[in-house]
Amino acid sequence: MNRTDRLYALVEDLRAIAPRCRSAREIARRFEVSVRTIERDIAALQESGVPIYAEPGRKGGYAIDKKMSLPPLNFTPAEAVAIAVALSQAGDQPFGRQARSALRKVVAAMPGPEGDLARELARRVQLVRSPPEQGGEIQPLGAEGISRAIEEALLRRRVLRLEYADAKGALTSRDVEPGVFLGGRGGFWYLVAWCRLRDDVRVFRLDRIAAAIVTGERCPDRPLEGFATEVPEMAVHGTLLD
């Protein structure tokens, strides 16, 4: 999670429990950063006018004035896409049409760059239609932080360094250029990416990825259609925001 997203999430977290407080150590554990990083974040928010105050004592921590007003559309691109994915999997549920209409309004009202980022990320999150008899049980997403690293790499267009196990358990290390985050048949999720080791598009099942690190290298521009070579076009539908 980048700093801007963390600041938004931190404020939302404190608002959710207001007027109770949360310690810096607990917040740091939630966001997987150091206590010092959280203290710097809190100081930055306070300097920008967010009414966060410290409660002294053994059970003290940071609290926020619940009356504070936040921008009504402070969704991040990843949050907008997460809602779209949930709606895509829900099918024709009651009020589904109204929910999709509400999402379109949210995205339309997002600041220009944020809305554009959300639309680009949504193009890279796709779902495979599964026959009804296969069921919809969600399978494990792999080691902790794997899906989060893929989300960040897709959003920032960065190269990923993977430790990947094949069907026999043999591990290989490879740098890949993420293309599509794919929800597949049987509840599994996959990363479709350009594999530099194989010099071709490859599909990586998330529960077989042992580690994933987002590098600082920006991915070269590759047409999104080039990542669909391993995926039957008729079985895939995109995540729609508009």
C-alpha cells in the first residue's frame, strides 16, 4: 500500500471506531509498517487539519473527531475495482442493477486521474464464467501479501519478482510483467504476465506463488490483448466500471 492510500485508510479506520482510540502499535500492525511510520503519518494528517488527537494512558492511543467531514468520494482506484469485482461475482442479485448504477456514479465523480487509474486497473482484472455445476467456492490466494503485491504492481505498472512452484513443487525465480489478474474456474485466481524467463506469456496460479516482490522497474507498454493468448476469449468478461 502506498502512502496516500495508507493515509486515507488510516483516517477511515479511526473514523470507524470513533470515539474510541487505537494505539500506534496496533495501527502499525494493521498496515504492516513500523510504529515510527504511523507516528509520521499521524503528524502529517494533523498538520493538514485532520482532527486526530492522542489519548494518554496505558489504554490510550489515537482518536479522531467523528464529526469531521471527509470528501464523499475518497475511493482509491483499487477500492473502486474491488467493488466492481464483488458486483461481477454477485450476478443478478436483488438491487444489482441499482448497485452497478451507483458504482458508475462513484467512478464518474472521482477526480480525473483517479478515475482513469481505476478504469485502467479494471481492464486488467477479469473473471472467467464458470458453469453452474462447478460451484463458486473461493480457493486459497497463496502466501500472505501475494495478491496485495500483484494489485500494487498492476496499479503502478511495475515488474514483479516471483518465486513460483510448478505442479510438482519445483521452485523457480522469475521476473514478470503483470498483465491481467484473472478469477478462474474452480474459484482459483491467476496472474497472466509476460515471463522474462520464458520470454512469453505465462499464467501463474496464486496458490503456487511462494513470494512476490514489487520492483522499482516500470513495465514496458504491451497491448492488453497480448495477455489473452492463454485465456479463451468467450469465457472471460472484464470488470466494468462504466
